[in-house]
Amino acid sequence: MPGQSAPAAVSLPVLPHWPQPPSDLPAAIRSVKSAIRARIEASGRTVEEVFAVVERGIRAEVQAIASARARGDEVWPVIDYADIAGGTVTPAALALLRRRGCLVVRGHFPREQARAWDAGIVDYVEGNGFFESYRGPGDDFFSSVGSRPEIYPVYWSPAQMQARQSDRMASVQAFLNSQWKHESDGAQWFDPDRDSLYPDRIRRRPPGTDSGGLGTHLDPGTLDLWMTQEYQQAFRHLFDGTVEQYDPWDAAYRTTGPQYPGTTMCSAFRTFQGWTALSDMNHDQGVLHTVPIPGAMAYLMLRPLLSDVPDDDMCGVTVSKVFPASEKWHPLLMQALSGIPDVSAGDSVWWHCDMIHSVAPVTGQQGWGNVMYIPAAPWCPRNERYAASVRDAFRTGSSPGDFPAEHYERTWPDRFQERDLNTTGRRGLGLS
């Protein structure tokens, strides 16, 4: 972070922590906010001074993004898969990826392969009577998109599993993982070359759709980000006055701790969230937007500590709901919200796990908007624990534990089977 020099290390107060959601949320919020403020002030700086350092850095990035738009430049970095596979990504492209925290991989899969997977998913769901048995959205969050069904609670189709365990997917995931610092504080936090095959859903949005989109939010956690010991360590530089040392690319302590249970939780650590396009999509057709500033997490974590926020409020963050980002509390960040460029079937789209993102609404969509959600979730203690439940879900055709217990695929005879796993797939499920 740019700004004044950080103070010398001093003995700081210990923060209270709750391994599980506290029964009295308002009291716990007041307690942890008071303790974090005291910890920052013990370093010799005020909360306002620390936040001002962060805000100056964020404002510079917001202005750079605005300037790029004014020049007609793409805000999102774009890298060809061939360069990732061949190790020929330029230093400039790498620097932009780390600065923006998001990426479109052109030609990640051949267009014909992506279109075949899309057709295969249609055969899979239609052949198993999905539409006749569909019971509506299984969670409150995705029900807001308006078109039904748009998010398919399907996890074990041959198409999804073939993509998850493919060499081309593994090479991109390893490339993205390598942008992170996976060894620090004397520990190796994750294996960048092994993914946990985190199973997620499918989106299929047909032409002519009216969709309400998804509002600006984050997915790394909720109150656990302030209240659990592991995340207090992960964000230690924000809470101890050494904010210049905060690195949004350092995985330290993120891969061991819990996340509070909820209907929108993610048990896994993801370096990047991502999806693979199964159809062509134009940039103005209800597509993904992000605030492409990885360091914005510092702003989001410190903002509730300022005096204009009620003592029992974390700028709207609470348990069992997504982490909101809003004009009310984060207007500077909202100025940087930027959509993806046009993508083609076979391209993939990725964004840093801490980044604010949304899906724009659309009326009368032109063309299909179909994706498979596949993140980069490297092998680590947290993901290894979740993999045990994923294996059970895979073998029985059940919905994975992070998702509503809908279990449509349990009786579908043509779902992907254990005998179809390759070496990458077996390692990703912890079977070898």
C-alpha cells in the first residue's frame, strides 16, 4: 500500500475470536470492532490514518481504471491459452493480471469442445427428466435472477467432470495459483499444482431471457473474516497498523480456518473463482462485472471501523447472507465496477477470490449465456477436509455440502462415474 512508513512493531492487544457464529451477534460485533480499533491504536496510528492509507491507494486504482475506459482500453486482462501452456506470457501481461486480479483466457478449450459439452449437458438434463422434476431455486440468493431455471443444480454431468479433470484446466489453474504466495511465515499453505475439483453448478440462460442479475457482493466469507482467529491472522496487517505490508496475494492462514455456516458459504479456499463459457456472449448481455482491484479487500475490512458506521453494524455484513458491497458504504469502489469483454465458447473467465463482483441484469438477451462454474481451488488443509464430503456426493450423485440438498442426480444412470476419473480427477478428489 502506498503512504507513510509503517510504525515499528509493538506489543498489541489480543483480539477476541469466535470459531463459530456467536449467539449474540450485535454484542460480538461491538466487541470485535472495539478490540480491533484498540489494536490499531496501540500501534501508534488511528483507524482513520490507517484507512486513509488504504483509500489513497484504492483511489489511484479507480482513477487508472477510469482512464483506461476513457482511452477505450479493455480493463480486463486477456491472455491466450497457448501462451499459458507454452510459458510465454509476457511480464507486462503478468503485471496487469496481478494489478487487476481478473483474467479472460482466450481459447482455453477449443470452441467445438465447449459447444459439444453444452449439447451434452442438454442431453443429460433432458434425458433424465430434470425439467419435469425441477422444484425451483434451492437458495434465496440465486432466486433473484428471475429466469427459471437459470442456475441448474447439476454437478456430476460428464461435461462438467471432463472439464474439471482436463489437462488444459489443470494448466490454467496452476498458472493462476502461481500468482499467489503459497509459502510464507514458515509454512506451505497450498499445493499450486493440485486442484481439489470444487464442484459447482451450471448456468444456462436462453435467448430472449429477462434476468434480474446479481447485485454486487463478495464470496470469501462473512463475519468470520473479522471474528475467527485464522482470518484475524490473514488480515493481521490491516488490524495491527502495518497496513503497508498487507498483500492480497498472500494465502497465509486462509487455507486452515473455517467459514461460518450459511446458505451461501464456500467451505473451500479458492485462489480464483471462475467459469468456462459454453456459448458466445457479448459484453452487454447480462455478463459478469468485477471491481478489479484485489487490494480493495483492505478497504472493505476497515470501512466498518470508521465512526459513521453504527457500533453493531459491519456495513451490512452478517451471517447466512453474502458479503454485500454497496453505494451506501463503498461508493468509491463502485466507480470501478467493470464488465468482461466479449467472450466465445471455450474461453474462461477468472477473478480473485476477494473481489467484488456482480452479474448485470438483461432484458431480452441476445443469444445463449451458458457457463460451467469451475474455480481454482488448490489442495490445502481446508480443501482436503471438504474433499471428503465431495467424494461421498460424487459417488452417490448427491448435491455437494456447500449447496442446497436437492440431489437431482442420485438416480441418473449416465452421471460421471469413478471409473471415468483420470489421474488428475483422482488426485482432486483425494483418491490417490
